[in-house]
Amino acid sequence: MTDQNGQTHTQADPDGRAQLLFFGYANCLQICSSVLPQMVDITHDLAAQSHAIRPVMIPLSTRLMRLARG
């Protein structure tokens, strides 16, 4: 996958941390606004137990999804 800075990433995190992935629409106001704070809470809870994870949101585009469907 390529991030917003053009950097390519794979499932192997360079820091050796597990990754918590969330796929959501970039303009999502309902579900995303409740899920993202939960991801932060999970990250902090696991960090308190010495488990480092990297939260990652993969933004989806409704326009591109419509184009892909035809």
C-alpha cells in the first residue's frame, strides 16, 4: 500500500509492532467518528500492558468505489 506521502508499506511494520487496521470512507462522519477514538483507546490500553501497536486507517473513496463498479 502507498500512503499519502507516496511511501510504500507492507504488512510487516518496520518497528516490529502489530498493526490495527481500519478501512473507512474519508468523508465518513458517523461510524468513523466513533471507531477512531476506540482505536486510540485500544492503542493506549495495550501500551499500558507493554504491547505496542500501530493504528492505521485506510481511507476509501466513495467516488473511486463507484467508478470501480461501473
